[in-house]
Amino acid sequence: MLHNLIHRVMLTLAPDGAGGGSAEGGTPAPANAEETLTDAFKSDASKSAAGADGKKPAVKPDTGETAAGGTQSGSGEAKLAAWTEQLPPEMRTNADTAAKLAKFNKVGDMAKAFLELEGKLASGGVPGTDAKPEEVAAFWEKAGRPKTADGYAFARDTENEGAAFAQAAFKANLTSAQAEALFKNLNEAGAKKLQALENDNSHRVKETAAALAAEFGSKYQAKMEMLKRGFAAAGPNVGSLISQAGLAGNPEILKAFIAFGEMTAESGASRGSTAGDPMKSIMEGGTFEYKE
């Protein structure tokens, strides 16, 4: 149809009864007028389809959008979901940040992950009350507690009750480092306390000896013999037990056993032996500590 229209136009432009001749104004019509006109139509059609520059456009414009509606900042970079367009550009263009954001296809996914992380941080990662025993045990073992109480290094220290302390430390979920440090500190503190008590008892014994020596005068040595007799009459190891209890420097207790020794001497009764060297006063280098 287009061809017929073009042909009729060409006939109109030609002189009467001729296929060629001059056009209006006496200028001869070009021999390829029909081809030129046809090309003009083709050119317009091509431009409308190809664009102003005449080049055929790509099948799909490269706008950076992904099939999911997101963006891809460059070759090899993480594909971001569409919701990330609301974030600052520096968060989307940073490779590390973009890789983390790319894990979340929806903003709800990221919100859920955030809430779960916040819950773990709030609890410190400690298993809740509904956790299974094996989960609790695994947590404390990962924290540094041994699998059993015997796993503590001091558990076999019989001198310092290591086994008993190991059981207490295990029930308290103490790590090996925590329990060992505490065990060491307690032993050191106990040793210092014991030494202080021994020093205090020794000081009181010296003071008591001086006071009794001043009170008894020349009878002091005889009184010490009665003290020894009183301990023996009271029973085996009584003197040692009084000394171990820190009462060797208590003048009232010593006077009571002196009186008890005098009573047994008067009655001739004795549950123990008074044989041996006489006891020396503390002033002479002696001691109140009773020895069997």
C-alpha cells in the first residue's frame, strides 16, 4: 500500500505523459527519487526503534537492578535487596558492610537477627532455666570448668583438703583458673592466720609465766610439778590438747589444773605418771606445753 502511495506521488511530480522530466521550477527530478523517499521513511522508522543516535538499544538497560528489585554496586560485589536503598550510600558501597547486608532479603529478616543477638548479649550467653543439663555442662566446660571435680589440679592435695574444695568449686561452676587461684589464696590466708595465732599464743604464755612466777615466788617450781600432775591425772594427752587449743597461756585454766594436781597428790591418787625431770619455768627456758 505504501509502495502504491509513493508511486502515485512520483507520477504527480513527473511531466504529463512522461516518467521523467523536470519538477516544479524546472529542476529535473532525480532518477532515484523513489528510493530516496523510501529511505527517508525507513530512516524515520529506524530512528524511532533504535533511538536518536540510530544505535540499537540493549535488550535490557543496565540500570544495576537485580531480578529481586535490588542493586549491585559493581562486578563481583554483593547483591543487595531493594530495602537497602533506604540506607546511606556509604553502607551500600562498602564491601564488608554490603556482604553482611546481602544476607537479608527482607528488612524483617535483619530485624529478627538483631533481636536474637540482643537477647544473647543480654543474657551473656548463659543457658536459661529451661536448658538441658548437657547444654549447661557444655557451656561451663567451654568456659573453662573441668568435666569432673577430679579435673582440678589441687583435687589430690590431701594436706589442704583439696578434694573437698574441688567438689565445692565444681558445684559452683568455677573454671580451673578461678578455683586454683581461690584455693591458693585461701591456703595462704589460712597459713598467715595460723602463724598469727601461734605468735599470739606464744606471747600470752610468756606473759602468764611471768605473772605466775611473780605470784608463787619460791613455790613456782613446785606449782609447775603440780600442773604436770594435774594434766596426767585428767587423762592422756590433756596437756597437749589444751596447748593445741591455744589455752596454754590462760592463767585460770593453769591454776585449775595445779589445784587438781595438788588434790591428787594429797589423796595419793594418780591416773598418770609424774616421773621425769621437773618442769622448768618459762623464765628458765621451760614451757607450759605438756608432753606425755
